[in-house]
Amino acid sequence: MSLLNGMGLTPVSFILNGIPGLEDVHLWISLPFCTMYSIALTGNFGLVYLIYTEQSFHRPMFIFLALLSITDVLMCTSTLPNTLCILWFNLKVIDFKACLAQMFFVHTFTGMESGVLMLMALDRYVAICYPLRYATILTNVVIAKAGLLTFLRGVLLVIPFTLLTKRLTYCRGNIIPHTYCDHMSVAKISCGNVQVNAIYGLMVALLIGGFDILCITISYTMILRAVVNLSSADARQKAFSTCTAHICAIVITYVPAFFTFFTHRFGGHTIPSHIHIIMANLYLLMPPTMNPIVYGVKTKQIRECVIRFLFKGKDNPSHDI
């Protein structure tokens, strides 16, 4: 075990043990992780570039999408480089303070991911239910304040995670059976009372995830009512089509999140630990990887812009004389 800090039972560092039981295939597991991370970086930076350079994309829907892409990149970058170092080079040691910092960023950006999806649902609600007031309701100032409040909500609710974890004593060792510092993974190796940690973690999940899902559900209930009342079938189809990409993003984000959250707390003895760890990594990797693809395929304006960008110059070749 690492040396202890001061007179307390706080380790100087932790050892992230990767995926216990699958050490022999760490390299093979790293390949899809690395591929997904590369796709996530390329796709999200590409989306942000398109939204920044195309004047027609300077609208609330696409600004929220750019915010989602930035959040996705930060979320997966908070863990994946470190995870790949463990899987490739067996670099398992992480400083105690670095572990707390990683924990803070992981939970802050996952909370912000949920918040941005909620804001995007509200954006669709205003666009479909109040189309004539859309531009006056969702001004740049309102968007900036909403994004800032979403970020601050995550920061203020996650800071106690690090404080509660820091106060614990670690007399059982410093080996964490995980690829990154997750709140409960670190707390579980403590010999202190982690009941407060578990209760607070559940409260934050309800305050962030529960509140956001409630807002998303109400928004889409109102959207559905508004769309059903439209007289034209074409208008109904067009209204639904503007929501399909966002609905896919919600499913991609929340399904792995629910699996990770509930199995971590209620299925610890029935589901193998390596399944927990792999799903916890996919929970941070799936949304950043799939969201750019989903929005690129489902959103007509983005799809046409990408095609135009890829094939520009072919339609109007220059003829040097």
C-alpha cells in the first residue's frame, strides 16, 4: 500500500486496477475504446466547426447541439486517456488529488450532459408549440444563461462528492477495481461510513437525472399534443422529424446511465464486476461517439452541409489554362 498522508489514513495515491479478471485481453478491449474515442473527437469537433462556420446554423437548436458536443468531448476526455494508459501501458497509479479531480470532472460533465439534453427538449417544445415567438423567447442571452446555470448546477452538486470522499479513511488498501475514479468505486474501498456518500449520490441522481427526465417527459408530452392537433400530415411529419435525433440522443445517454446507476447500487452481487466496469466506460463513450453520427444522419441541414463540404470543388472544378 502507498504511504499515508499525515496522521490520517489517506493514501498518497490509488491503484486503478483496470478490468479485473480480463487482464489478458486488456489490449483487445482497448481497441474498440480507442476507436470510439477517435470517432467521438472527430465527430464532435467536426460538428462544432460546422456550427461555428455556417451562418445558417447560428440558431438555438444548433447552439445547444454545439454545447452538447463540447460537453461530450470533455466528458469522455476526463477518463479515456487515463483508461488507455492503464490498458496499454499498465500505468495504474493515480495521485489521490488527481483521483478526486477526475471524480469531480466525470460527475460534473455527466450532469451537464443530462442538463443540455433537457435544454434541447425545451428548445424543441418552444419551436413546435410557440413557433412565432421562438426567436424572441430563446435569445442568445437566454441560451448563455441556461448553459451557465446548467454548468453551475453540476459543479455545486458535485463538489460535495469530493469533500465526502476526502474525509473517508482508507485502511483497507488503495486498489480500486476500475479504470477511472468513480465516486462510489472509491468510497467502497474505504473503511469509513459511506452511507452518507451513498445517500448523497442518490439525491444528486434524483436532483439532476430525475429533474431533467421529468422536464424532458413534460416537454415531449406537450409536443405530442401540439403535433397531433396539426391539421396537415406533412406538418406533423416535419415536426416529428425535428425531434427524432434528439430522442435518439436521449436513449443513447440514459439507457447506459440507468444500467450503470442501478446495477452499481442494487445488482452488485448478481452482475460480474467486469460487466459493471465495461458498461461504466461505455456510459461515458457511447453518447460522444453516437451523437454526431445520429445528428449527422437525422438532421437534414447538417447532412446536406457535410455532403457539400466533402464534395466541394468537385461540382465546380477549376480549369487552369
